[in-house]
Amino acid sequence: MKGLNLFAIYKNGEHLGNERGFSTEDAIKRYLITSSFETLLDDPEFVSQYSSCLAVEDIHFPKFSSGKMKILEIQKSKFDYWAFIEKYYPKYSNCDKVLLSDILTRKLNGKAICEEDEEYIKDRDVRKELFELDKELLCEAFENFFNTVYPQQLRYGTDMRKSDVKTTFKGL
């Protein structure tokens, strides 16, 4: 990843995402390949719908409006989902999923990982797996948060429990 810059990718002026590349053309090509459009790379009409601009500090992207380029700053998310996971995910400190997420994140960000971790993840789709893993961790953390805020007796009414609901509606 050394030497690769982050580019904002657009299709017909709409921001689709970001991709790393050596140039705008390279970033578009990589984006299309990643998006399973590799077979359309030789179609100039299709490719001409895409454009890209160098992202600034990985937190900015240009947006095209009325043919003029404006730079909009994307604020780093005020919601730190890792702080939320750390607080509400059960057994956060000794969880293999959390460790794997850290390894995948470092790999995706181009940071060094040890040879053993490199070997462990070598045949994986790092971005896709990281997304699914973090989504799962966040979902479990949210469920734990929700159960803490809304204890069991409140989920089915004032004092009614799930077992009461089954018993109440059994005869219907």
C-alpha cells in the first residue's frame, strides 16, 4: 500500500466510496475491479461515468455540484463505535473476534502485522470480513446495552415476562 493515495470515487457526480491508487485512473480501475465490474473496464462509455479526486487526510472528499468542485469536510464520526463495543461487548478484553478485528483493521490500513497474523489472514477478503465482524461485534454490544437499559420485565409490558406472554396467548 506504500505510495498509494486515497481517492474519492464518483459515478455521475455521486460519491460512491473511496479507493487507494497511484493515480485517479488507477483508483477508478481498482474500484471497478473491487466492485466486480472488471469485465467493463474496456467499455469507454461505462468507465466515463466514473471520476475521482484525491481525498485530503482521509477525512475529506470533493463533491461535484453544478459542474463546480467543492470540498466538503467529512467530520470524523462523533460516535466512536469501538468505545461502545469496549464498554458493552461481553468479555471484550479476552475475545478472539476483537483481536481478529484489530488484525484486519491494521492490514486494511496498511499497517504492519506480524508474519503469523499475515499467514492467518492471507486468503481472506479483508475489507468484507472486517465489515461483517465489526457489524457482529457492534450488534452484540448493542444488544447487551439494550438489555441493560431495558431489563427483561420491561420488554413485554410493565411486569409481564416472555413466559407470561406465551401462557397468556396459548389458548388463542
